[in-house]
Amino acid sequence: MAVRTSVAVPPKVPEIRKGDTVVVLSGKDAGKRGVVERVIRRQPAPRGGRSMFRRGSSAGGVSVVVEGVNIAKRHTKPRQTSSTTDRMPKIQQGGILDIAQPMPIGKVMVVCSHCGKPTRIGHQTLDNGKRVRVCRHCGEQLEVKS
Ligand SMILES: [Zn+2]
């Protein structure tokens, strides 16, 4: 359809950015909303376990860490970590840590901050050439204010 120009952004630009509010579409946390803490471009190597990511997903290996979503409880023991950079040895407290695990970006959808609906992302190029993401529902920009 549209002619691709050579200045086009790479095809795998994550539509979701840090600071976005997203809603989870599937899994045990389906329906939950949270703020994106981190966007990970390449799926991290699974640490001695099975990957939770399916191969060949259309998301292109991008995953997101969403605050309060996809929590894994991690039990830790108290231990002293000797750090070479700090003078003070750190005492790491034992206990149960709630750690948000990355999840494939295809499992979440951005929630528009204007109309409050989960939405697909559209793109718009402003007069100054800046590309912005827009809500497909209300047409408002979805840029994260920092
Ligand atoms: Zn909207």
C-alpha cells in the first residue's frame, strides 16, 4: 500500500514504552493494569529454566516489565555481599521478594490516558517531523510525559 521510504523507522519499534499504562490481555494476571517499568528489546536468556516466551511470536522478542504484574515470589536468605566498590559490606535481608517478571509485549495493550480504553497504537508525524504515538480511539497522543 504505502510506499516505504528509506528513512522509515525499523519495523520492530516497540509500541510500548516505559511509563505507559498497560492492561494485561492473557495469563493469570489478565485484566490487571500497571505501569511499564522496563522494556526489554531482546528476550533475556532464561536462567537454567524453560523460556516463558514462545518462539516465533509476532512481538519480535520484545518484553516488558509491568509494575505489580506477573509477580514471582523469590525467597532469599539473608547474606552478606562483599562489594568491591562499596566500603560498607551490604547485608541483604532475607525474605520474600516480589519481583515483576518480564512478559512478552504481545500480552499487554496500552491503555490510553485520555479515554481510558485499551487501544491499538497509531502513528502520526507532527509538523516538526517528530513521530508520535496516538490512540486509535480518540486520536490523542500517547507520549509519556516525563
Ligand atoms: Zn484514547
